[in-house]
Amino acid sequence: MDALMIVLICIDVVFLAGIIAFVIVMTLNSKKVLPAQTINDDDENDNVYETVIEEVIVTEAVEQVPVRKSPIKVVVKAVSKEEKPVVEEKTVEEVAPVVETVETADDNDDANDDNAKRIPFAQKLLTLDSSVQTYYAGIDNAFRAMRKINPRVSTRSVSYRLGRELVAKLTIRGKTMRLHLALDVNAFPQNVYFQKDLSDTKSYIEVPFTVKVKSDRGYKNALKLIDALAEAKGIEKKTRYTEVDSLQTIKELAENE
């Protein structure tokens, strides 16, 4: 009777142990292991998100201990939606356009010849209108018709001397021919001859009386002033004078320069 009881007790214990083992296995299989996810935001400026996925393997056998593998790190770099591209702003300085006023030779009659562009007188004369060239020939012959007047064509001008005294000069500034005379500027009506006083300019101290010769009226006034100069200086005209081709002389000089 005692042996039978012991056998029954052992059977009950084994049966109970089996039930307990079965319950444990079913419980473990029914559990869902969720992956642990952590976000490592070490660098807020670069917006780097670090996701750590851990996998846990659970064996079906009750006796085996679950094996834990090393975590797998997945690093995802993304640009934040709030981040905007950096745009360099460059300050543009507004510079007012520089307007250069070009002063022509005719606008500045008081300018020194040293500041003028060194183009020979002969070459400049040949670029002027034919009417101005005709005016030059008439003025040049008017001086050559006087006694003791020595004409000389230089790079800058044509000068007329009475002996050593400079009494007249012809220059060209821009597109205008000018006549300079050794006369008193205040001795003639300004509203008739429109003369200018260049006595403050070194090149014209001896011949300050200056008029422009660019029209028929200006040419006629120039001839009148030349007669007044001859009278003031006591210069006599030649009794016999044959006009010369002044333009031909100018052309020959221009070719040789």
C-alpha cells in the first residue's frame, strides 16, 4: 500500500511538472519582443539621428538561455526641414557714374599751348574745312605783303616777326584757327571783334589780342586788325608783291613731318 502511494505521488509530480513546463513554453512563445530604439542626438547642429536596433533571439526550448547579439547601429543623416540654405549677402556699393567733361580747345582759350596735344600746325590745318584753309592763305599773304615781316611755320604755330619782335601768331585749337596780335585789347570795341585778352598766358604775352577766324566776318575783321597792326607798328607794305601758294607750302611741310 505504501509503495503504491509513492508511485502515484511520483506520477502526479511528473504530470504537474509537465504541465508547468508546457505553460512556461507557451507563455514565452506568446510574448512579442519589441526592438529597443534609442535616438542619439549628439550633434544638434548637424541634425544627425542615430537609431539603435537590438535583436533578441529567444529559443523555443525552455532549457536554452536566450542569446543576445551585439546591437546593430543604423546612422541616418538628414537635414532638418527648418534648416535653410545660407545665403551670403554682399553689399553692393552704388557708385555714381563718373561723367567726364571733355573740354575742347575752343572752350578754353586761356590754356597754355604746352598742354595741347602735339600735332604739327601744318597737319592740323589740313584737317580743317577748306574755307578755313582759304582764310589762312589770305592772312598769311597779308603778312608776307609787308616789309621786314618774317613768317615762320613751327610745330605749334605760324609766327610773324618784325625783325626780332613777335607781332602776330596763328594757332589752331580744336577746329578753330585763332589770330594773335600785338595790339591793345581795350583799344578796339569788343562787341565788334569779340577779342580775348590772353596776356596772362606765357605763350601770348607779346601777342595778347586774340580773335577766332572761322567765318567770313571773322576773316574780314582779321584783315582789318592786320592793317591796324601795320599802322601801329609803322610797317610799310611792299610796292610789288606776288601772292604765294601758302597752302602748298603747308602741304609740303605736312608731308615732311
